[in-house]
Amino acid sequence: METFTYVLCFAAAVIVPYLLGSINSAIIVTKIKSGEDIRTLGSGNAGLTNTLRTQGKIAALFVLIGDILKGVLSVIIVHLLFRYLLGIDTYSPESGWTWINYLAGIFAVLGHVFPIYYGFKGGKGILVTFAAMLAINWLGGVAPFVVFLIIVAITRYVSLGSIVAAACYPFAVLIFSKMQNDSGAWINFGLAGIIGILLIYMHRENIKRLLNHTEKKLGQRSSEKKEEST
């Protein structure tokens, strides 16, 4: 029975976050507001920034709320399953099981990027990652967010801020895990590294546009159909 419970919890740690992550707020909100597919508008990205540019602030607010909720819930649900079914506190650094939360975060992001409900074509996962960061370890999440804000404030490029923050995230996780004497610090670093690499990979087209000086800055609206460069 105990083995079955372990298998059930580990399966849930992968499946539940992935299915929650696959619920794409940008696609749903845009469909309700304009009847169109956000993936055919603007940059073609099914995320917050493209929703803001093509659908406006109110629609973007709903996307913000939806993406934050699914990132946070993915981690909390998995934590509760391990706590009440196995008696393992995945938030306790002494338990050695904090890495389970990062595993849940990975699959929440994978669900957002490759949603099963929408032909495996979703967004870039930055907002979901940030929400999961806060739910896992807010200290490890705040540091990359501050970096993001500084980069965006200086350059006005959301994509550049996202890329730099994604690169910083694994190191922030390692530092704060070590500070908390987390026995799974290096596992956390590795899993956070996977998230960071995935986020940077999903911005590969943005990187090309940044290098070509054709990337849109924050505040530039786009009402056109999907740009050719994407």
C-alpha cells in the first residue's frame, strides 16, 4: 500500500501540474474577447505581453491572474498530496524533499509551453515560472524578479529581462537553498536550471530579434496578424 501511495504521489507531481499548466489563460481570454486565436496575432506568443499588446489591459489582467493561479496551485497541490498521503513536508529544508516542488514547477511550465489542450503550442512560461517560484521559495523567486524589473526599466525589452532573469534563477535557488541548509540544494539547482534553460530556449526568436534590433519594446501595441519573424 505504501509503495502504491508513493507511485501515486510521484505521478501526481508530474500529471497535475502539467494539466493545470496546459490551461492557457491567454488563449481562453482572447477567444472570449475577440473570437480570435492569440497565436495568430502580434508576436504569436500565447502569453501576457502579447495579450496586452493585442487585447488591452483588462484582458491582460485576467491572463495575469490565471497564469499566477495555475503556477501557485500546481506547487501547493503537490505539496499537500505529499504532506497528507506520505507525511513528507516538501517545504521543509531538513526533509530533503524540497526538490519535489521544483519538479512540480517544471511540469507546470511544460504544460504552459506545450499544452495538451491546444495542440502543444502555448506560451513562453515566464509568468507561470514566477508564480511557481513564489509558491516554492519566495526568496529564490524575488531575486530574479528584481533583475527582470531592472533590465526592463533600463531597456524596455520584456524579453531581455525574461532571458536574464531565467539565467539568474538557478543560481538564486542554489544560494537561498544553501542559506537555508537545504540538503537537496544541488538537486534544486539542477531542476531550476532545467526551467531556466527551457525559458531561454522558448525565447530563441526574441533573441534573434534583439540581435537584429527588431524586437518590440514595452508599450508598443500590435494589432496586426502574426508577424512574419515569428
